[in-house]
Amino acid sequence: MSRNDVLRDNVLREEQGETAHELAELMRLAQEMGRRLSNETHGEMYDDVRLLISLLHQTRAQADVIDAKLNSVDPIADLIARQHQ
């Protein structure tokens, strides 16, 4: 592998890490907004909002896994810490 290939791979990895981190942050924000909406929702829309919150939780969890794998020295410890946030 040439030096240029190594540099290009490093830049790509860095960009992937940044994107994964930004996506994980966005999912945290979306999940918080979903919680707020749940607190404000009653009646027939409540079940729809609860489903949305469930999907956001699953999406955030997967985004956190990807972010930790790309950006953490110790992904397992990082994921455990994120669960307590």
C-alpha cells in the first residue's frame, strides 16, 4: 500500500468517525425531543409517540455502537458510560 493510499485511508477513517459521532449526537437530541413530546401527548396520539420513542431508542443505541467502534479506545466502556447518560 502506498503512502498516498495510507493517507487517504486515514482521512476517510477520520471523516467516518466525525460523521458517526455527529449522527450519535443527533440521535441523542432526537430521543430527548421524543421524550418531551411523549410528556406533552395524551389521547389517541400517545401510542404513535411511544412507537416513535422506541424506534429512536433503537436508532440511538445503534448509532452509539458505531460511534464507539470508530472513535473509542475502549468501545465497551464507552457504551456503558453512554447508557448512564
